[in-house]
Amino acid sequence: MQRSILTERNYLTYLCGSIFSTQGLWIQRMTLGWMMWDQTHSESWLGMLAFLMFFPSVVLGPLFGVLVDRINRRRAAVVTSTVLGLLSLLLSLLVWQQLADEVLLLLFALGIGVANSAYQSIRLSFVPELVSEANMPKAIAINAILYNTSRFIGPVIAGYLIKYQGNASALAVVAASYIPLIIVLLLLKLDDCQRGSGTKQFTFFMDVKAGLNYALSSDLILRLLMLIAVSAVFGRGLLEILPAAVDVLYSRGVEALAWMNSAAGVGAILAGFLLSSFSAARLLPAMRIAVIVSGLLLVVFSYISSFELGLLIIGALSFCATVCGVGTQSLIQVSVTSAFRGRVMSLWGAINVGGGALGGLLFGIFTESMGYPFTLVSMGGICVVIAYVATRRIILPDTFKQPKRS
């Protein structure tokens, strides 16, 4: 008889800590984006901020994935969470002293990006150890719901803090949000034996190569990685420059930005609840439709002037991005062997996060130089074409299509 997800004590304990850190993540993203736009009023600077915060995952994610397969994951999670909290605290102090210009924001964005790429690699391989294999798809869907609930609530908190308490206070709250996570990580009851002992004779870069070869040798995993790349670059790029879009397209301030981010959170939450009841066989067509619709939504967004309709489209874009993100992660998690999980999931995370960073940079540069209508129509059209080509040959193995019989 399958265990209920509510009986997974370690997993539920971890959720109690991550609730706070995920709120902090979205408060931080909105605060940094608003500060950069307020100081520069440049989409290119805003795109560069997103790029530096997330692109390190592309370069460093696979490397951290090798380490994750060889070290104590709980201790590594504690160290990286502490580093992230200290970075936010230091930046809060510098902002309070009015020492944070746009260049310093970029430097901290890079530092946060490096630390987050390490934590993401650890989290993606660490969480499956907290839950049974049968409950893994549900756990991934719950993680998405929790993450995107924070995406709804966090910007509202950030908007209030920025407007009434200031940027420094918002960043101080981010730093404090990591304390419960660190405490929970220290309290988890796990087997702390290090993994990967059978691969210690290999060199570091040989381990990276082995992980890449494993992913490339699987047609299913390769196609899923291509799908998440298209979704991340083209489907989520607009979401990374929302501070500029809110000001330029709608002439509104930080409250409107909070509403936009919250609309994205609502869309993602709805997607998470929907996917929690989906089988693996139903995930594939859902992902295919979601990525193609993302491109069409970008085209539609270029023709509207209503802020309310803009909220609906941003929510729908986030819905589609979450469908693709959760779907690809779920299928890869249950397809990869344990020995390669850290490396393959780090590669997925690198493409997912780094693709969004690249998309934000491209949207920032092109909207500033070519204008919003041309950029949105062009990006949307490219997204539709590439998504169709990338998804038409994905075939699930028979083990995914047929339910297990007792």
C-alpha cells in the first residue's frame, strides 16, 4: 500500500523551513529589480541584473552537481543557506548607508547567483532523499505550489516594505527568512553517509562529462531539457523585466509591480494544483501545449494597453512556465538513476534558471533598442516555432504510459 505524502516526516519538516526562505527569495528578486529600475530606468541594466542573478546556474550548476553527488548534502545546504542570508544582510546594511549604486547591485546579483546555483543543485538532489519514490511526483508538485504561493505573497510583502519601510528593511527581512531553513536542516533525521563513494576514483571534470553523457544518451531526457530551455528563454524572459514593463507600458509604480508579480504567482499556483493530479502520460501533451501558448501570449501582450488584461496574460504566462517546469522536472526525476541524479538535475536547473536569465537579458536589450511591440512579437513567434520543433518527437517509454497492476 502506498504511503501518504502526509506520512513523510522529513519532507514535511523541510517544508516548514523552506516556506520562509522562498518568501525571502521573491522579496529579494522584486526589491533588487525595483532598485535597479529606480536608479537607471534602463531595460538593459535590468536585464543584466537578472542575467547575473541566474546565469551562474548555467556555468556552475553542473559543476556543483558533481560535488552534490560526492558530499554530505545536508551540511552543504546549511552552508549555502547561511551564505545567502549573510549576502542579503550585508546588502541591507549597504543600502541603509546609501552606498549601493547600480554597479554594486550587479556585483551582489552575481554573488547571489553563484550561491543560489549551489543551493539549487543541492536542493534538487536533496529533496528526493526526504520522500519515497512513489510520492516523488506529488512532492515535486507540492514544492511548486509552495514556491509559487510565495511568488504570490512575497511581492505583496515586498511592495509594502519598499513603499513604507524602505529597500534596506526589505533586504533585512530576506536575510531573516533563511534562519528557519537553517534550523530545520539541522533538525532533519537523515542518514548522513556520503554518497558517490564508488565514483571517487574519477576526476572532477570526468564526473561532469559522465553526467553530460548520461543526459545526452537518453533521448527522453535530452528532449525534456530542450523543452525547458525554450520555455525558460522565451516564455519567462518577459517576467524578468516586469519593473520596466510596468513603468513603460502602464506608467505605474511599485504597487502595480507587486500586482504583476502576484498575478504570476497565482498562475503558477493554479498550474501546481492542476499538475498534482496528472499522470506522467498526461504531462507530456500539457507541456507541449503550454510552451506553444507561451509564445502566442507574448504576441497578444504586445497589442493590449489594459493593465487588467496585462495581469491576466502575465498570470497565464506563469501558468504555462510552471506546467513546463514541473512537468520536465517530474519526468526527469523518475527517469534518472540515483548515481547521476545530482548532475542531471543540476543540468536541468542550470537550463531552467539560466534560460530565464538569458531571456531577461535578451528582452531587456531588445525592448530598449527595438521597442516592446517588435520584441514581443518576434520573441513570441520564435518561441512557437522552436517549441513545435522541439516537442514533436518526444516519446514516453511504455513504463510511463501503463499503470502498474497489483
